[in-house]
Amino acid sequence: MKPQARWSLPLVWLLLLLAVGPNFCAAEYRTWTAAAGGFKTEGEFMELRDGRVRMRLRSGGEREVALEKLSPADQDYVRSQNEKPGGARTDRVAKLEREAADCQTAEEALRLYRVFREDPQTTRAEREAISARFDELYVLAEKKMIRIGSKWATPEEFRERRNRANSLMKLGLEMLRLKQEEAFRSKFAEAAKVEPESIRADFMIGMLYSMLSSNYTKSKQYFDACAKREPNNVAVLNNVALAAMRRGDMNTAITNWRRAVKLGPNQCITQNLGRLVDQAAKNKISVPKASLDTAINMYGTLLTSEKFERADLKKGWMWMFIDEESMSLAKQGEKGKTVESAAPKAAEDGSVVISGGTGFVVYPQYILTNNHVVDGGTSYDIQTSEGSKDTLLRATLVARSEKPDLALLHCPDLDASPVPIDPAPLGRGTDIMTLGYPEMFVLGASLKATRGVISAVPSSAVEDMYLYDAVVNHGNSGGPVCDSRGNVVAVTTIMTNTEGKYGGGIPGAAALAFVQKHVPGFERIEPSEEKLEWPAVDQRVSPSTVLIWTRSKTPGNSVAAGSAGYYEDRDCLVCNGLSVLRCSAPGCVNGMVATRSSRNVTVAACTHCGGKGLVPCPICKGTGIDPDCVRVQPTPPPSTRPRTNPPPSARPPRTVIFGQPSIKQPKNDGSSLAWRDFVLDKRLHDRLHNAVRDNQTVDTALAGSGEKQFRAVNRDGGILIGLYFHVCDFRGATVINSVKPMYYNARGRDRGNYYGPPGGDMVSAIARPGYAVGGINVRSGLGIDSVSLIYMRINGDRLDPRDAYESPVYGGSGGQGRPPQLLGGTGEPIVGIYGRLPNDPDSAFIGLGLITVTGN
């Protein structure tokens, strides 16, 4: 047997170095020192561009620093490296390569190389340097290759991958609509794998986290991923800056805005910088002096360029969209190109689309919408539900009103039938349907419908509007809210910033009065009395529901060319739109304050927050909207507004041994006294029995997700006095696994059935004698994460909210930090529960709601 050759380790490394080439060995790491001294780092010089030095750190990664921030010796070194033969010209080649890397097709990149090669300033050495790349691009262009990130693909491959990713993202958006967040993230993650070099999936999910849930930690995570793949994308840089600013990281925000200004300044960035300076001056935001000075200088430079207008301090922050051609979820054409932007392009008069909204025909050629939809416009285009942006109709503004938020447009070429407006008042629980064009820059410019019920009727607490739980978003504004007969009963105008995303609408009576006042010769159409199926309602109203494109000639109102638009963020900067802050009272932990004695610890509700652990934001007064912005949205109805607990005197203190109570408490909350010592009032029993018999009950909003699957009431006129839970661990979190109601009727206690899979710790939460369940606080995330019961004293045939106390919190602390959703709480007796069970027997309980009797 021949002896095996033995290679010494140093010789192997030497051969490897020779194989990699001289560039590897040429790395020159040196110690860089700050001009002010005190700070040093190890790195290799890479390039000097626009007065900034780029270096590769020995510890990994790269860093950019202004040349003047380095010591004099380091500055001399940089200049000497840059002045080497071919050094200055190499910068031109590097710039060409960067610009070509941003091209979508090989033809575009080849065109840049041709222009560079024919430039008289290009030297022979530079032509030789680009020769190989030029030949490579020539071959790619002949094959019509298309770039996906940093890779090239054939038109067929591009079309196949793009369509697959589009399908996954469409399905992901549907999962989000159904509140299945885990499935939503899963589909978008799969789409990102299909297009590993594209930023589309990560950008869209970053926008959705910022727009829908105000989760800026997650939002920044996805925008950072986009920035790694497209570091020169201005929209990405702007959004990274906003997400960082929302999280309090001002240095990162300023760094990204500074880079965005160098690459492509626009009005959105000007607005954000001006608003940052203003909010810092009002002490609403803390900005380090160096970062603030940089922001002031950038803002001043943009204004003095006379290309942009000064920031409108009554408007919010501007999140930018990337070009919609790449973000479109439409199926790819045969040539491998996406459909064009949903927004019409600049008109011949130079006007550009600055916003969009919904409207509907109320009289031949007349369209009703919101005042804030037409705000800032100099002209308006109408797109019908069956039309396209290529067949737009021009409209003129006839009348507008700030309160109510209504406007009227006249479109002579519009041939659509008017829909009747019904001024009759609606009751809580009435079924409705909304029509509109929500988030047209993200979800496409097609008509969409959602359904729900009226949750609150007009009152001063909700600015004389209806509130309903049908999902609405930006773009729904001005759209019709229809009843089951195809009549318009309200005009969508706001989206409340609550966990349930309630929509608000101007009542039909106010809308009808506005139309009668401003439409010449208006003749009212009598409301229909024929009840229809919901698809028939859609078919009747949708032909008359139009998309309104608001245009402006004002130079500063449009974003940079190539951008699909922006999303205006008016959330309060202090609470990030959550409307509440954690209680800062001394000793308050999750709403409880512990008083220690020599033998035990007494835990009572905090007097500052009423035991909730959360207090209304003092800046936005609990609205979640920045008060500097023009429109202040109303507070949610009493059934969804964060509840103020009764005073401590009405809440018996709890005694806990061995410290404070944990969030998971498998412990009976009831009294040791027997319920048989309490006699149910006959008036209450008869009222409950008759309400159940005659189906005079109302379902509260559903906490959690999914559709209603089960509904359980006590047929013997029983009032809900408590619940049994199974509390278990699910995917690393503590959740409610199953629920069983406990009632009290003329015969005494009456237990219902268990709903949900058994398992885990059994928890009994029963009211004291004389009290019943008046409401439930529910926190939902993975499923039903936690609940706490609000017990109210039985007073005649009703419950008394003034004499109430609250149970401990059962379950976990999920729900992404948002305040719990209150079900009930109005004093109406509760006769049952309804909800949604998991499809998987091993998963968490999904949805929970209450069944109350109607008020008399």
C-alpha cells in the first residue's frame, strides 16, 4: 500500500491563499481613530464616495463615516488611497455597476454600459474594465432576461415565480382578513422563499404591521430585511427611518433619512423631517442634539431647493410604498411584466393623484363622498366598478362640509343609477354591508365588500355617528353602508383605532339632508322594503359605487416619480396609537398594589388605574390619534371602550400568601357562601325567560377570530354567574383551552356544557351571592389568551355597574401588549355565550362572545 501524502496545515493555508488570488491577500486592516479622539475601530478601506468613507470591519459587516469625522492621519490615508493610479476613475466604474444593479431588465443595464462606453470622458482602461461585463449583458439582453433581486431569470421563469408568489400573498392577505395571523405570516414567508431576492413580501408585511397593528418592532424587522437587499431604495429607507423613530431610535432614523435624501429627496421625506423637528420642539419626542441638528439642516436644504413645500403640521407621518408595478398581485402577462400602477398617471395639465376614496351615486350624475377624500384636490377622476384607469370620467366639486364630513361631486358623463338613502334610525345589532376600495395601493383598485352589525347608535360619545364592526380601511371613506334591503343607511367616514377596528359612518338622515340642500331639483328615491340576500344587495349597489381619484397640481403634494404613493400615519406618537399607557403609579404591577404585613400580603386594585394596569394616554386623551392632526376620531362605544373599574371600596381586596398573584391562577374566585342563600328576583327571572323564549337577545362582538360556531343559552331563564376554564400551555404560551358556563335560575345553580378541548388546569370563576357576570375582559392573540370577569350586583331585573368588582386574570399575557377587549359591561343581564372552537383538538380556544338580553 502506498503511503498517503501528509500536508502540513500551514502549507494548506498557503495554497488556499494563492488560489483565492491577490485580492484576498491585499486586505489592509488598520486602526481608525475619530477626529475627537477616544473612539477607535479596526477596518479595511473600501471607497470614498460623496465625502463618506466606507470600510469593512474586522469584526464583520461594513460601516460608513464622514471623512471629516476621522483623524487627520486617517483623512490623509484615505486621500492617498483614492489618488492611486486609476483610483478616481474606478469610482466611475463602481457607480456604473451600482446603477446597473438597480435595472429591472438586462436591456436597461446594457443601455447604461453603452452610454458609459461611448462617453468621451471614459478612458481606455475603464473601457477594458467593463468589457467582460458588457459582453455578458449583451448575451443576457438577447435572451430578454429579467432581474429578480441580484439574479437573472428568463421571462418564463420570472412569470412562473411571480405568479406563485402572488398567489401566496393573496392567500396570506385573506388569512389576515380572517384574523389568522399565523397563517398570514406563514404564507408571506413562503412567498419570500419563492422570490428570495425580491423585497415584495417583506415590504408588504412590513407595511401591514405598521398600518394595521402598529407593531413597529416587527415592521422595522421586515423593512431592515428589504434594506439589505435593496440598500438604495428610497421608500424602504424612509420606512426603516419611521419604524426606528416610532421605537425611539432617533440615530437610526436620521441615518436612513440622510441616505434617502441623497438618493432621491421627495415631499414625503420633507414632511417627515419637518414633523420630526416640530414634535421635538413640543417635547413629544426626544431627539439627541446631533441628530436634531442633522434633521434641521436636511429640512432646510430641501426647502431652499424650492422643489418641495414646507411640512404640513396638520398632517401625519408619511409611509412610502414602493412602485406598484412590482407590488401588484395581479397575474403576470405573457411578456413577463406586471400590470401597471392602479393609480392613473400624471394628466396633461400636470396634475397627479394624491389620494383615493369611495363615493356612490345619489342622483343622476351626482356622487356623495367624504370631505376629507376631496381635500387638497384641484381636480377629480371617477372610476366605476367595472371600468379601469384608462376610462376615467372627470368630475367637479359641487359642495363640501367639514361637519358632517361630506362632499358632493358632479360627473356629467357618469351613467349609473342612484341608490336610495334611508334616513330611518337603526338599532344596535342591525346587519349591514359596506362597499368601497380599501388600501387600493396595496390591495388593488377593485371594489370590496365587508359585513357586520351596528355596534353603537349616534350619540355625543361617538360624534353622532353609527359605529359598526364591519372591517374598513383607508380608501373605504365615502363608501355606502347598506342594509339588507339595498338602502344606504350611512356613509363610511372613519376607522376607529381600537383592537376591534370599528368603522364609523354618518347617518343616512344627515347625508340625505346634505344632498337635498346641494343637488338642484333633487327628487328623493323612496327606500326599498324588499329584503334581499346579501349577494343581491351587492349587485344592486355596486354599479353605483365608484372610486374617486383626487388630483392636485401642487408640486409638493406628490411623491417621487416611480413611487405608488404614501400612507398617512396619524397615530399618537406617545402611545403609538394604542390609546393607553402602562400605569406608572408607585407599586402598581398589572393594576394591583401589594401591601405587606408581617404575616401576609394584601393585594388591592391600584387607585390610579382602577386595577387595569393601563391609563388613557394624556396626549391623545385616549383616542390614539395625534391631536395635532386635523381629524380626531371618536372614542369607541361603551361596549368596546377601555373600562374604568369601580373604586377600591367596591372591589374587595384579595389576600395572597407568598407574594403577588401570578397571571395563571387555577383558583376559585367565588365566595364560600352558598348561592342557595340568595333568591333570584321573579321579575328578573321572567324577563330572562321571556327574552330567551322570544329570541330577544343580542350577541356582543366576538373576541378572538373566526366565525360564530356554537351558541348556548340557559332556557330556564338563567343568568350567567360564572365560567369554568381549562388553562393550558399552547406553543409556549398560556391560553384558555375550553369554557363552561355556570347559570343561576329559579332551581338554583345550573351548569352548561364544556366548549373546547379539555386538558390543563381547571379554573372556577364564580360570582359572590347577589352578583352575576356583567362583562368579560378578553385578551386574544394565539387564541383566547386570558380573561377576567366583571361581576355586578343584581338589582331588581337588571345589573348595577356602579356596584361591581373584577376577578383575577385567568390565562396568559398574550395579545401583543394591547389592552383587553371588553364584552358586555353595560348592565344588561347575560344569558349565554357563543364562540368559535379550534379545528385542531390540540389547539387553543379561538373566539368568545356573550349573549345579552335587549334593553327595555
